Amino acid sequence: MKKDDVKTGDTFLVKSDKFLSRTICKVMKHWGKMKGYDTSIIYSHAARFIWIDDVLYLFGSVINGYNPIEFDDNYNWNTSDFAIMRHKPPITFDEEKKTRKFCLHLDSVSITYQYWNFVQWLTLVYLKINLFTKDSEKFCYCYESERLARKDLYPQNYGDVNRTDIFDLLFDKDYELIYRSNPSASLISKSKASLTPQQKSKTKKRLAP
């Protein structure tokens, strides 16, 4: 799959080697085992792909709230560890316009990331105390906001989404996993290429964080 094959409304799932990402994956894996889920695939962050003027954006809950970021400025198609999910059947052109409008709506009302959510998950997973409550759209965490976007298209298929976990996204009966990146293979190819003498480029290549 190539980047150009991504469609508006596809779900983006990603993880990294950073401490927070590894911690979220660890907590979700523990939760998944408690609930009997297959925990072989876990991602720490979720967002929604939206094409605007031939630029691929990710709409999701980040540090300063629900905002769009450019995919190419933040991730690398070949080296980032991510997956893509798509509705089955694929959403229509009118539904693409609807989900784009909803994402822009969340962007307009969002104030900040729901930081207290991590404490809620730790308390639920390790102490079995449920502190989750129904929150405003102004405060969302990434799994929740992506499921909100799914619910906006098909409200009859979703109930409350305030306690969404990664498995609610991965095992959603209306979505399928259509692509998983293979950063390890990319690193091996890059390593082999480095063994071959090459002419140095005169331009600097910017790498995503």
C-alpha cells in the first residue's frame, strides 16, 4: 500500500519507542488480557486520515487538543510503526465530506487533551476502580475522538465512547485492518544500502520525529 492509496475516513494507529507510547501499550496489553482480547497487536495513538487540497492530514487528539497535523511532517511512511483501518464497505464520497466536516467541528470546539484520562486507565486497569465519566467534546483522548468520528457516521452502531480502548477500534466489526507498516524491513534495507558506496546528497532530508 502506498500513501496515495489512503482514503479520507481511514483510521490511523501508531506506536513508537518513546516512554509514553510504550507505557500506554503496556497498560492496554494488561487490560486486553483481562478482557480476553488478542493482544498481539496494540497501538498507543489513534487519529483519522483526512485529505485536504491533496495534503494528507491526521485529525486526532494531541497535546493541545483535537487538531490536524500533516502526516509527512510527523511520520515516515517507511519507518514509522503504524497501521491503517478502513470501514467495510468503504465510505461514500458524501460520507467523506461528512467525516471531514465532523473532524473540523471537533477541531473548533476542542480546548486541550484529556490528560486525566491516563490516570483513569491506570486506576481502572490496576485498581479496578472506574473513574470514567461522560466528558465534553472539548476534552477527548485519542482513542475516544477516533471512535467519536466513527460514531458520527453510523450513530446506530455505537453507544457511549467515553471509555474507548484500542481494542474497541481494532475489533470494530465495521472496520478492517488493511495495512501494517514494516519498519524493521525498512531499517534492514536502509542498512544494506548504507554498505553500498553512494554519492552524498547536497540537500538535507528532514526526518519525522
